[in-house]
Amino acid sequence: MSENEVIFIEENGVGIITLNRPDRLNALTYPMVQKINKYLNVWEKKENINCVIIEGAGDRSFCAGGDVVKLRKEVLAEGGPPTELSRSFFYDEYTLNYKISNYSKPFIALINGFTMGGGVGISMHGSHVVASDKTMFAMPETAIGLFPDVGGGWLLGQLDKGIGAWLALVGARLKAYDLMSLGLATHFVPSNEISNLRSKIILNSPKSNDDVSSCIDNFSQKPSIEDSVLPDNEKILKEAFSFDTIEQIFEKCEELLRNENSFLKAQFDELKHKSPTSLKISLRQIREAKNMSLKEELIMEYRMVQNCLQIGDFFEGVRAMLVDKDRKPLWKPSKIGEVDNNRVDKFFTSLNELDLSLSN
């Protein structure tokens, strides 16, 4: 790892984490995950650190996810999966997500740009999630043979059944207005004020969540409804996606499309290109997540991801969408009807002594 891929600064009692790979949309590598874990552990114990800010370098992206292209290349080069890297990358990443959710000091994420996949895991479990007009959220994992992980499946599982399933299965993108309405972001601050907000937090060095909120309130506004998706489409999304099987969702979409709804047609067209296996395991995941704690859900996710790497479509999905970019993944199985319950069950089986272990 380049020493500058993630930068750590202490300033006036504030620990500042800057993801510094703007040319890669600040995508997370394994060494970055390890270093963030390390610094958060140190800062949590340091009396002179009052709160933590996490941000992305550049003006395009907070963090567009884990660097799955790099991960795929390295795991295959090592003769896997599985390899030590394929186990430890996700183990330490999910441990980091859980650490952020339980952090004893205010944890402020400035998600000023793309916030997807792994970027969701290192931001939206914190105490303060500040979106801007540049924020673009998505959990697009079903397109690469995965599922909404990093605790994102838990976040989506707490939403309305139809909206959560739509976001998980389609990988739909949302901007600030919708994120605020769903409770996935805590504040909205215009992008041209993010730097001033950052300076204010450093100047005040707040110790409590309430004090941080008071700082943010000086800059917070109501986001524009202009780029929102949900107000006009929430009703039909709930009609189409509130079922507990993929077959029912497909059937309902086809029924509703007899009325020629262009928005739903775009969602359904996108849905039909996803990994059939990923669709089935993702829907089961977020339905089960509804009644789980984040800790329980992350343990489930770790089981799922290890099986995705070995018997799922992950490596083929990354190849087709991000490496060769032919956008023609050869999913196995290739049809929804060929993914039976026995296959789905395999992704949720215990790894026994290799299961994820999280301490409170």
C-alpha cells in the first residue's frame, strides 16, 4: 500500500481520516482497512481525541466501495479462492463496520460524493452521516455476484420491505433528499459548505453527539427534492418489491408493467441482468436482517461472502463488469428458476471455527 492511500491527522482533539485514492474514487484496499482499524482503536483510548471525522479526497467520491478488482486479481494470483486474503479482507472489513457502529466517541462521516458498497460500511454506521448535493448512494453488489454487505444489508433490512428490497436487488442510486427521508443520512450540508463545517468541528472539538449536532446545525439545510426518486415512485416500488421471493417480485413487475410505467420498466430491466443467485440470497438476507442486530447480521454476511467467493458468481461478475467490462457475465446458474432452496441455503451455513467473531 502507498503510505498516502489513507491519511491520519490529529488536529485540536479531532482525529481525521482522509481516504486518499481519488483516481480510484477512494476505493478501499485491505491495507487501508487495517490502518483505519488500528487508528480507531488508538483514538478511542486517547483522552485528547474527542471525535473522529472520515472524509474522501477530491470532489467526486467519498468512497465508491472496496477495491474488488484488486482483491480478485490478488486472490486468483494466490491460487484461490479461498486464500488468507479472501478470508481476512472481509473479516477485518466487517469488524471495522461493527467498530464504527459501537464507537464510544462521535464519528462523523462527510459523504460528499459517491458512497457505495464498502463506503457505506465505513460511514453510515457512525453517529453522524452528513450528505451533500454531490452525494450518490448505492449498494450495487448484485451486479457483481455479491449482495449488500458491510452491514448495508442490515441498514436496508430496517427500511420498508419494498424500498429495502428495491435498493438491495436493483442497486438503485439515491441522492440526499431520499437518503434523509429514509434516515440513512442524519444531516444535509451543501457541498460548498463541507469544508467550513469541517473547520468548525475542528475548532470546537466537540466531545458529545449533541455538541457535534450543534456544529452541523449551523450549516445544515433542507436538501433539494429535484433529484429525488421516491416521492413519485414509492407507491409502485412498494407494490412491486414487497414480496419474499424473487419469483413473486418478477411476476408482480410484469403485471404492473402492463400499464407501461417507464420508471418501473427501467428498474425491472436492470433487475433481469443481475446474478440470479445474488438476487435470491440478497432477498433472504434483508428479510432476515429485519429481526437481527447488526452484530448478528454481520456474522451472517461473513458466511455469505465466503460462500460467494467459492461457489457464487463474484469472480465472474467482477470480470464482466469491472475488468473486461464486456457487461456480459456468464452467471451460473443463469436463470432464477435454476437457483433452488438447497443452493441458497449453502450461502447461510455456519463456517464453524472460521465464523466472524465480534466483541461488544
